[in-house]
Amino acid sequence: MMLKTGVLFKYKDFLPVTPQTPLFTLGEGDTPLIRCDRLAREIGCGELHLKFEGCNPTGSFKDRGMVVAVAKALEAGSNALICASTGNTSASAAAYAAYCGLTAIIIVPEGKIALGKMAQAIIYGAKIITITGNFDQALEIVRTLVEKHPVTLVNSLNPHRIEGQKTAAFEIIEILGDAPDYLFIPVGNAGNITAYWQGFVESCQSGRSKQKPVIMGFQAEGAAPIVRGHPVAKPETVATAIRIGNPASWQQAEAARDESGGIIDLVSDAEILAAQKLMATRTGVFSEPASAASIAGLIKLSRQGMDFSRKRIACVITGTGLKDTDTALKDAPPFLELPADIKAVEKALGWG
Ligand code: F0G
């Protein structure tokens, strides 16, 4: 049967796919680009589009890169994958490993992973190790392990991950007809900003787009090594997905920033949570906190006086909020609790 959908099939000419590469899909890619006029007006930008990567099979953008990394691992004869993760990479690795009959070993910081992401790794059958340390320490361990043991690294240091993730830039161009003026994106380990920039550059070089976007990356205030210019030993943020103090693709992120004429800035946890809520109430898109760093950054710069009124903006919404309902429910107002009585309900709604 011919595969008609999925990153590997749709973009095989742009990926390191050989006749020996197995082609398969869990349905990754082809995520919606949602035009949000109401939120655009409120923020003060010309056109606003959300690239909602929460619609991928495991709920984050990681699946685009994972399908390529796992296909190449199979091609090379590997039977085990390993990654350090703040939760989404591990969920994705575990799912693709399950599909392909491979072992997934995941190393995650204890107590700092959103519950939905842990549930995914558990149900997909990964070998899970939690460490009393942070993501950066987990990645250090993984990097050493892959030197010594026959296991494939599927963090974004694996170049096939970046190749797969660049396809999101292709999709934005396919829908808009060209690259947007600005791309806002959260930055953690800095693989995704690297991948988008590569995707936009390649599209421009091959004539599929006329322009490249200005890349606007955002880190969380308590985990902003690139902004501060040095690693952060003890990163802290409510946006646990980007709780990273020493990003692996640091230099590539700076290159994306500098070559595009963009910036990498920071947003506070309060700004992230306010943006997450604003996005949800104005667009119906429920993202996880880390994903809202892109919208929070746009709001911050707009308030500082940057003029986006004639600009077309794409914000990458990297993952679904359903994995981290604890944070969403945290300061929720109490519900109305009533007896099962129509009169009581009408009265409460002001219709009585
Ligand atoms: N948004 C979400 C939802 C993420 O899970 C991540 C990274 C990022 C943004 C940042 O992307 O690392 O490419 O700069 N999550 C990794 C993980 C670290 O282990 O799931 P990045």
C-alpha cells in the first residue's frame, strides 16, 4: 500500500530517505495553521497564525523528527533508542519505538515532568529512569551512554530529528504561499528553532518561498541561558518542557537568530501563563505552558512598542495542554455546584 500521508512519505525528497529507509507513519505532520483574527487585533498584529503542533500523534512537534530518526535507526539495524527528556521527546520516542517493535530507554528529571507525558511513556512501554537532577544532567548521561553501548540517540543532537522537524516550515509556506514575516517560537534545547530556520532557508534556496522570516525565539526567565550568555546551573520555570540550562543546539539557535535578523529573548512564568490563558480563551487552542512562550513573546514585544500592525506572524504552538492539566487547573475559579434541578440552574444563569 502506498502511504499518502506522514512526514516520511510527503517529504521524502527533502529528507535523508534512501531506498532502504522504511517508510511508515503514525500520522505526524500536516498540523493546522490556525488564523486568529480576534487575537491578532487584540495584540495589534496584521495577521496571526498558530502552527498547532499539539495535533501530532503524541501531542507535540517531536513526532516529525522522531519518525525520521526512528526510520534511520531501523535502517541502520538498531533495536534500541535512548533519550533524555523534559517529557515530550520521551513520549514520542516511546510511541514510535512501540510501533516499530524497538526498546525505548528514557531518562527524565524526577518530579519535573508533566503527568500526561509520564503516562504516555508508561503506557507505550518505555524503560523509564528518573534521575534526581535536571534535563541537562540527563542529556550528559545519555551522551556518554551512546558512546559505550549499542543504542541510538534520539535527542535533537541526532541530525535526523532536525531534518524531520524542518517540515513544519514547509507546511507553513504551503498554506501561506510564502514564509511569514516573523516566526515566534519557544526555545529549550534549541533543536526546533534550528530546524525551522533550516526549513525556511532550504525553501528559499529552492524557490518554494520568496522570503525568510525573522526568527523570534523565547526562553523562560528562569531558564534563559542563551539570553544571559551563559549556562544556567539550576533552571526553573513552570514551563517544564523548556526547563533547560545548557541547550545542545545553542550555536545553531544563535545562527538562526543572527542570520534572520531576529532575537532570542525571555518571558516570565506569569507572562507565559497569561498568554496560555489568552490563547485558549480567544482561539480555542489549549497549549502547554512552554508552547505559550511564543505568544507571550509576541505580546511582550508589542507592548514594548514594536509595530506588527502590517506584519504576517506565525507562532509555533509546540504541544497540547492536555498533557499538563495540573498547571491549567491550578488557579481555576471554583465551579458552581447546584442540585440537579432546572430551576436552580436557570436561577444561577440569571434566567430565573
Ligand atoms: N515546546 C515543547 C512543548 C517542548 O517539549 C520543547 C522541548 C520545546 C518547546 C523546546 O524545543 O528543545 O527544540 O528548543 N522539549 C524537549 C523534550 C526538550 O525533552 O521533550 P527545543
